[in-house]
Amino acid sequence: MAEYHGAARAVGGCPVYVSDKPECHDFNLLRKLVLPDGSILRAKLPGRPTKDCLFSDPTRDRKSLLKIWNLNEFSGVIGVFNCQGASWCRTSKKNIIHDEHAATVTGSVSAKDINYFPRVAGDEWDGDAVVYSHRGGDLRYIAKDSRLPVTLKPREYEVFTVVPVKGFLNGKDRFAPIGLLEMFNSGGAIADTKYETVDGCASVWLSVRGRGKFGAYSSTRPEKVSVDSKEVLFRYDQGNGLVIIFLDMPEQESYHWSITIVF
């Protein structure tokens, strides 16, 4: 259950503390929460339940998922948890498993689950978004007002990074930066963005911190990708539009990579 609780910390907008005994740390889990310099990708707000689960009981009603939303500078994040069968016991004063045969539950996520998401998206946003699932590793494009189904077994979780899709002035290319794909809160790695179209040539500049796989959605294959002014190799999945760039270990603490993608 450590990963389950780690995901909750990542979307909670709260500090992350580690209480493992010495030599009992799960470093693979910690790498999803903490960057090499010791900082975390902290979301902007306190994590809050989505409106559709406010008046449900996600621990006992056998039909509801607990969904917690938060915001980053350029994206939203939704943590989805199947808490059925586990709840607080008033007698023993601790969390217990009260149903060993809790139900598998199906729900859905959408950009509309994230309050204030239009503020992140900007005035010109048309409502389309991409959704990246942390555990599944899937990237899905969802049109305005559409929802993405999610099914979880008891005590399973998923973290979805939701990013508004933006178009360039050339009317051809569309783009959405996701963030560090191996982190729970992928979008927290993006500090700044700038979109440009010059003589019909579109480009986007990103300021990113951390290391590992950086991902973005692109409707077309980029012509060139540069990191700190050096052209680098990248992967592009024609099927879902996922661009993957590999970022090395920064040599300085709190270092921000400068990424330029040209179309």
C-alpha cells in the first residue's frame, strides 16, 4: 500500500515526509515523489475531492471512487482511488479492512473534474485535452466535454495528468506538454512555456526541472528537438502523438532544462 499512499501525497499539494526505518526504503517509489536534488513536484493547491464524489461514501457504498484534483502551472492532476472495503474504525481508532471482498469500481475522469482548469488553459482554449495515466502509461486525447472511463480493483489507484491542448497560429500543429512521465505528478516539472509561430513555422519552448522521461502530446511529428540548445534524439508515437525526450541528471540543484520543439 506504500505506492497507494505515495500517490495520495503527490496529488495532495502537501509536503512529503518519509517514515521508513533505516534500510527499509523503497527507492523506486521515492523516485516518483522526489527529484535528485531533494525537491518535490508539489502541486499548487490543497488536494480536494471532485464534485461528483462529494456526497458519496467511497469506502462502503461499493460503487464510488475517491477522486482528488489539483493544479500545476500548466496542467491538472487527478488521483483516483478505490477505497472500498477500508475505512476508519471508531472503536479501534484506526483504519481497518472491513470488507475482504470489496467491489471493483468503474468511474470516469474529465477536465471538468478539475476546478479552475480554464485558468490554466487560457482564454483561447477550445476544451480539448490529453490525459496521461501514470500506472497505465497511456495517452488519450479527449474532446471537449468527453470523459475517460477508469476501472480499479479494491485498493488500486491511478494518477491522471490532464493537459489542455493548444493550437499554433499556423492552424496545423497542436501541442500539450505532459511532464516527467515517471513521476506521480508529471506536470509539476514544467515551470514555464512559450508558443511561437514565425513565417508559418511553429515552435514551443519549455522550462523543465528534474530528470528522466519527459513527455508531450503533438499532433504532428516534430522536425527538431533541442535541450539546452543541443539537438537531441526523441521518440514519437504516431498512434497517440506521444513525444518522449530523455533528460539527463542535472549537474546543479534546482536546475531547469531549456527544451525547444520545432514543427
